[in-house]
Amino acid sequence: MNNEAFNMNQLEAMKVFMQVAELGGFTAAAMSLGVPKASVSLSIQQLEELLGTRLFHRTTRKVQLTQDGQVFYERSKDLLADMDDLQGLFRQEPSALRGRLRVDMPLAVARDLVIPQLPTFLQAHPELELELSSTDRLVDIVREGFDCVLRAGELSDSSLIARYLGEYQMINCASPSYLARFGQPQNLAELAQHRLVHYVSVLGERSGGFEYQDPRDHSLQRLAMTGAITVNNSSAYVSACLAGLGLIQIPAVGVQDLLAERQLIEVLAEYRPAPMPVHLLYPNRRHLPQRVQVFMTWLSGLVQPRLKQWQVSH
């Protein structure tokens, strides 16, 4: 078979490749596809010749992806999912959605809001495969292959599409044990006698200090503060505050249970940080896959009421 003829069947060859990669062998892939093992071997050989690289390490016991094979696997998975999505472009049945979704969101949102609701979503879309990243690191959406990310905070200039969902009300908090030791600050001047739990995205970066909106003109101001600990994780940030290590500045809705239980106490309410905007970001693509559109609509429906929850109750 020449390359021209093979290109016409490249998608079928990619499906064979996916079966070998996921089942870990040529024999298992052949049984799954209902074709002779020799046909599977020939298809992989032709695909490797076309790409100019080896896709598998072959031994007598097992078949493993090479580094190039792993890269091709990730791209093939997305491409085949996009083809399935394109074929179902004009179908209205939600259950027709299939393929992989790779998304990223803050840890607290994933843990407290999204994951508890995921069983219902995935039951409605059983052919979807979700890869959920929940990290405080700013992922590279395009290079790391994310379909969409939920991001809190100011956005940098970008070619990404941003869908505004709302904003977090930010507050200043301390634990009862901290306040018993240092007292409750009544004004900004008294912060010189207090400590801040510093938060940075990457250790080694400089903390922004205590941030607040000037009550006179709502301008954003920063005040340098000392602190015994710097963290780069939102969970550790709250834990450090609960342990009495200093003040923190955090979205109110994320600690509302701790506030209600008096494990955390709001301080300096007149000097709250500026509200933190929340966006859904996704790559600028001519055709956004339906599976991504459906997931973003579902996620927006979860997040937006939560963003309004604190404002309604306070």
C-alpha cells in the first residue's frame, strides 16, 4: 500500500493504534477489533513509516508506547474525539457526546463543588472521559492540551477566549487562637503588630502583602507585612490560618462553614481585598467541540450561584 492510499485510511489506522496502546498488545487489539493479528501489525508498521518514528517498544512479553508514541497517542485521542463530535454535530441527543475532556480548576472548587456533582453529569454523558486537574499552578492551556480552565483572579493578555462568570467576595480572616494571642486589629496601623500567612504561586516569588480596597476611592492598595510562613497551595493556606500562624485573605464562600462554626473570624471588614473575578478560559478555535460547550454550560450553572451565595446571605 502506498502512502497516498494509506492516507485515506489514516483515521482507521489511528483507531487500530489506539486499541494496541490501550490494550497493551497486538493480539488483544486484534481480538477487540475482530481482525487478524497480522492486519494490526501491518497497520502499525505502515503508520510508523508514514510518521517516520517508532510508536511502540516491542518485547516478547509486552508492548509499550515510546515517547513519540505517547505524544501521538494524546493527539490521536483528541483528534478521534473531535471526529466523533463532528459526526454528531447536528444530533441533539446529549448522550451522543463522547471523547476526552481535559479541564483545570482550583482545588477547592473541584473538591467541594464539582466532584460531588460529577456522577450525575457523567451518568447523563456516559461516553465522555474527564481528565480533571486541580492545582494552584497556572497551567498552559494550549501547550498542555486543556479544553477549558476555570480561573480566579485578574487575567493576563492572552489569545484565549474568556467567559466571565462573576466574582468572589474576598475577606480577611484569622483563627480564634491567633486573635487570643495577638488581639483583633482595629485599623491598618495595627497590622504592624500582626503576621500574614503569605501565599505565592511559586515558592521564591515575592508576596504581595496585605491587599485592600481603599474605602474612599476603591483603589487597590498593598501593605507589607511580616509572616512566619509562605505557602503555594490553597489548602495549606487555610490550614496555616486555622493553626494560628497569621491572617489570610480568601474568598468568603470557600470558608463560610468555618466562619459559621467560628473556627475562622472575619477581621477588618472595612478593608477587604478587591473582589476576585472568575472566568472560564478556552482556546480560540473555529469549532468548539460540543462536548466542551456542554461541560462549560454545566460548570457555569454550578459556579455562578455559588459566586452569588455570599452576597445574598450578607
